Amino acid sequence: MEAAKAVVFKHNADVKPLIEVFNQMVNECMAYALKNNISSPMKLERALYNHFKQKYGFATHYCISACRVACGIIRSWKRLVKRGKANSNKPPTFKASAMRLQKELMRFQRR
């Protein structure tokens, strides 16, 4: 298993619209996955990739990240439903102001 660390960094760009669109992408992924009974991030990526490219026009890693986040949320929700801690009639939604980026997109330099 690979170790991952969440980091906070300062920037001068307004990323709120980007995060809101990412949240919308994750919610679309979850709705599609639940409707079509897809639990694999790769299958979900293949199904929604062209749709997201046409609709949002973002780089491909945003689509891939949204699909992976959505599948993780769905897996967790299904486990909770199985344990009786979540309602199976109320599907999950992604409300966090967060975004997952692929590790290849990051580079840290010591100063």
C-alpha cells in the first residue's frame, strides 16, 4: 500500500470554481455508477471520459480523479448500508471542498 499525505499549500489563484466543478463531476460519476451498477473506477472512466471531455474540457486527470473518488465513496456507502448504518434509499453525495490530484502532477522542492 502506498502512503499518501494531504498537504495544504498557498496559492494566488481562485480555485473555488474548479473545486465546485470537480464536486459536480464526482456527483455525476456516482449517479451514473449507481444507475448502471458500476463499481470499478476503470469502467466508470471508460463510460464517462468522452462525456466529461466534451462537457468540461478539462485535462484528463480530472475525469480520472473524479471517477476514483466517486467509486471510493460508493464502496464506503455500500459497506455502511450492509452494516445498517446508512439508508440504501438515499444515495451518497460529495459535498466536501476538496479535490484529489494524481501524484504525477505534483513536484515538491526544498527551499
